[in-house]
Amino acid sequence: MFLRDLLKSLQELMTNLIDRVFVENIILTAIIIGELLSINNYFIFSITVSLVIILVKIYRKRFFDTILTYNLFKYKHFENFTIFGTLNVTMIILYAFFYSLIPGDITLLNVLLFMILRAIITVEMQFAQNVLSIELVESILYGYEFNIPECFQNEYLDEITNLMEDFKKRDRKLMEENLKSEQLKMDLITNISHDLKTPLTSIINYSDLLTTKEEMDEEAKGFINVLNRNSTRLKELIQDLIFASKTNTKDIEVERSLFEINELVLQIYLDYDSLFTKNNLDFVYESENDEILIYTDVNLFVRIVENLLSNAAKYSKIGTKVYCGVVEMGESVEFYIKNEPIEKIENSKDLFQELVKADKSRHTEGSGLGLHIVRNLTEILDAKLKINSDEKFFIARVRLSKDYEEIRE
């Protein structure tokens, strides 16, 4: 039993020596042992032992995989690998030169020099393994594929690799479950919204019919107007909810076309002119050029402008000015709206969240989803949305790439 365990341990040691230990360490260790044991012609003895192991490595096709210097240059795209590889080549040349000058009877000096070189190589190995371990963790965090090269693996890195693989599988499974949950939530909201729209449409239609009746007192007509107004608002809220759900999951097809942005924005504003007039708001439009072409999805961009104009009309101080315009910035175009809000905005980032704004503004006509939808739409269009506020103004900026040079070509 003891002999069997001993043979098994020796077999594992030899396998590890051949498959994992770098050639440089084998040669240096053999020389150091030969020096310390004062073996005659220890250098020839060390080279012979190393050569036997190298031949076995070649036979097992593990030779190049276990040359540290070669692999440092092979994986030179990692930080400082090239520096360490160059250091090894330089040190080997210097050691060969100084070793020829040192008298053979100064054993301790020879041993010290080779131990220093072996320590340097050990530090390089540890550094390389640390760098690759960090790269493995980052590949999990940022979602790209990476495996530690086999030549730099050890039992600890093997364990880290296995743990990271398990984590990657759990993370992927969690992501798939979240996506499935989001899809189910969107389907649920869509189905409920459609179920609500059917009776709502009936209410709107019948309230419209009742308003045409002549034999009705003024109080009844007032009730019908309230019913009509609130049912119409409820319909708009449901439509916003459905659209917000679609933008959350990016379940919207993008169909790009070329159009002139100034004319489009002014056309959209006409639909909100009465609301601006009602709130005594002056609309000021500014543009450096009369014709600015842009290539993007016109319907999604219209929805962005509509939501921003609607927010400005509903949440601006009465009697103030709302500034709107387009600025060309090289290969991109920035559309902006600037207004004086009714209440000071402490943290503009909160306005992006679903229903947060709605909870704070249920006394207003908004659904609280306007800016949330705008943010999602800008992401779908590969645009950039930036909002900020100061002591006076709230400013929303949407920057889009022109992207029409390819059409001209």
C-alpha cells in the first residue's frame, strides 16, 4: 500500500514537472543542486538531467508551452510581458558571460547568482499569473471571452478558472431570467393595457354621443365633459405605458431616413402651440443654419421632440420663455430645449426613472414617463441624452450623428 502511494506520488510529481514546470526553472534548479552537492562535472550533469526532461517534454508536445521566455513574448499584448521576456534574454547572456569569468572553485558565488536568476523567473511567473487572473475576472465583469493560457495555469488558477466559469454560467442564467421576466412584464402590461383600452374606447364614444344631446341640463353636460376629459387622459396614459414598455425592452424597429430637422421640429411645435398659448409661454426657436439634414428614424425622433415639448409646456412657469434649437457639431447635431421649471429640480437624474416623476407630480397632467421614454429612444437611436438644471433653467440636449455621408457616396 505504501509503495503504491509512493509510486503514485512520484508519477504525479513527474507529470507536474514535465507538463507545468518551466524549462528555465528546471535548468537553474539542476545547476544549483549540482553545485551544492559538489558533483564532479556538475554542469554537464545538470544539462544532462535537464536535457532528459526536455526530451520527454518534446515527446509529450509540451516543450514550447513550458518555456517561460517564449510565452512571455507570445502573450506580449499583456502589460509588461515583453519587458520580462527581454529581461530574461539579457540576464541569460550576462550570466553566461560572468559565469565564464568566475573561477570554478567559488561555489557559493555561483549558487547565489543562479538562485537570484531563479528568483527573478519565479517573480515573473507570479506576476504573469496575477495579470491573467485579473484579466479573467474582468472578462466576467465586462462580458467577453478569455481563458488563462494553459502554460501559466497552476492548481490555484485552475480553481479560480472553475469558480469564474461557474459564476459566468450563473450570471448568464440570471441575465436570461431577467430578460424573460422583463418580457413577461411587458407582455402583461401590454395585455392589460389592451384590455383597458376596449372599455375605455366605449366610454369615450358614448360620452361623445351624450354631448350631442340637446335635452340635457348644464350640470349633466359638465359631468359629461369631465368624463370625456378624464377618459381621454386615461387613454393617453395607457398609450404611454405601452410605449414605455416597448422602449424598455428595445422592442422597436428602427427605420432611418433623411430629413431636414428644423422644418420637422417647427411642424411638431404647431401641435403644441395652443398649449403654450394657454400657459402664456413664449416659444423661441434658434438655429445656425436654415437647412440641417439628419439621417435617423423620423418617427422615433418625432416622439422625442413631442415628449420634450410636452414637458416644457406642462412644467414651465407661466409667462416665461421656452428656448428650443438645433446646433451643428461637426458630424453630429444637437437638439435642445431650455425652460424655467415651476419647481426647482434637486436631482435631474431622478427624472429618468419610471414613475418617480409621476409620483411627485400626480397633480399635473403628465404620466411621469416622458423623459424615461426619451432616454430609451435616444439609446435605441444610438444618440446621447443629457439633462441638467441650474438655479433658473432646466435643459435637455439630444445629440445625434448626422450619418448621411454614406448616402451621398
